[in-house]
Amino acid sequence: MDPLEDVLALLAPTSRVSSGLAAGGRWALRFPPPAGAKFNAVQRGRCWLRVDGLPDPVRLAEGDCFLLTRPRAFTLASDPDLPAEPAQPVFAAAVDGVARAGDGDDVLVIGGAFSFAERARALLLDSLPPVIHVPAGAPEAAAVRRAVGEIDAELRRRPVGATLVAEHLALVMLIRILRLHLAHDGGGRSGWLAGLADPAVGAALRAMHDRPAHPWTVAELARAAAVSRSTLAARFKEVVGKGPLEYLTEWRIELAADRIRRGGETLATIARSVGYGSESALSVAFKRTTGRTPRTYRGELTRPG
């Protein structure tokens, strides 16, 4: 598995496709901050997106979509300067899966939300910009547009299993948006996602994710990346923001924490599975990374309330 697959598998994303929005004339709806990530796609017409904390609104044309990665309120509108009404009552009054705003239906927007398991913000969302805008004209956006079109078709025709199919297509769209972001922006300025876009760092990341329990050395990782030890160490630190072995430790702890959350395994078994020879060795690394021991962490998970 590659690192992106590993992280998404760990975070177990689920999607929920909401009612469509048909709007026309002068209209503006304000949406509350999403708990995970939020997406919208413009199937017809044009509108504006304004996100709290960002200085400039984004013009959305037909075929555009965006992914909102921060828990920030946002507004969709015909004019970014219009006062907005709350979106929740409008969507609560949706008929046949379509909410209506303003006067007319020259704009059609479909959307939904992604929920993630624990640690999503630290592992994925914080490494992304607050908004990823995918313009319809971008050549690489064709795959995203296909997924959006298929979601729209499922929701309009409502065949058997339409909601489930639409939600799975939304997850496909999420992965395609992340791929597009990697291709265009190199995953951002720093972090493991940025490392995937760097040939040497990406090779080292894939080696560690492929065999996290292996006793890697920087020299071994450099050979896997086909660069010198010093080049890998410097480049990894520059791009990811930490050394390769520090990253490896943190990833092992993420894997261990996930297995603890799932339950059913002894700490000694978990320790061996992620590259530690004993429970005590795992405990030292776990506490150094998270500030608590594996036993304390397990106890917190089982504590009522």
C-alpha cells in the first residue's frame, strides 16, 4: 500500500451525500462549520463561495467543485456581498432531495460531507489548504467531474441502492481530489503529503509504509530512494519537517494506537507488529510521542462517558 492508501485506511472515511440545492435570482445561504470535510459541485450555473477566515471569495462555474478541509463556516451565494440566511432550515424543507433558494433554478449544486476516524485532522486535513478548488477547465479534473456526474445521476434517477452508490462515488471523488492536489501543488508546503510528490522522499515513505516493522536505518532508506544518506536526511527534513526515523516512529505509534482502538490484541502482540521487540519498548516510544502509555490510552478508550 502507498502512504495515502495507508492513511485513508487508518482514518476510515465515510461519506454522506446531502440534498441538492436549486437556486436562482438573488440568494445566499450560510452553512455551519463541517466536522470533517465538506464538498460541493456546481452542476449548472454559477455561484460564489466565501469561507470564513479567507480574504477572497471563490467564483464557482459550472463543472467546478471544491473540498473544504477546515471546520469553518461558509456561504454559497449569487453575490458574495449579499446577507446570507441559514442553510439548515432551507435544507430541512427539501422536497424530493432538492432544497430551493432564491427565485428559480438556474443554479444546481450537489454536495456532501466526509467523516473520518480519530486523528484525521493531524494526519490528513491539516496538511491540506483550507479549500481545494477544482476548476472544470483543468485537464486533470475530468475524473472528478465523472464521479460528480455519476453521483448526480444516482440521486436523480434513484435506482435501487442509489444512496449507497452515491456515497461510495463520493469517496472515489475524495481520492481523485487529493490526487489532483498532489499533482498540482505537491501536497502543500510541508508534511508527509508533500513528501509523496518528491521522488526521493516519496520512495522512502513508501518503503516505510510497506514494511513499518522493519528496523529501517537512514542508509537503507537512502538506498531505497536511490540517493545518498545525507541527501535523503536533508531532503526529508526539508519537505516533511522531521527526520525519516522520527516519521517512522510516529507512523508506528499511529498504527499501534489504531490496533489498540480496535481491541482484541495484547500490547505485546501489537508491539511486535509495529516493529518493537517488547511491550516496554512500545510503551517508551508511545509515551514519548503521545504523552501517555499504551495502557493509559487503552484505559481512556474503555472509560465510560
